[in-house]
Amino acid sequence: MFRLFKVLVFLALVAFVGLTGYAYLGDMSPVQSEVVEPVTLDGK
């Protein structure tokens, strides 16, 4: 039972380190582009 607990703690630590590394090193910046769309206004 203790061996299973040790394996679960180890996997949780590995997952935490992996998630932290991905958050810091992963390229998560959005792609930016200019959007131009003509608009017709009802001016009197």
C-alpha cells in the first residue's frame, strides 16, 4: 500500500514539474493580424 502511495506522489510531482515547465517554456503567445472591414453608416 505504501509503495502505491509513493508511486502516486511521484507521478503527481512529475506532472506538476511538467506543467510548470510547459507554462514557462511553452509558446502560448497569440497570433496577431490586422483586420480591416468596411462599415456603412446611416448618416443624414
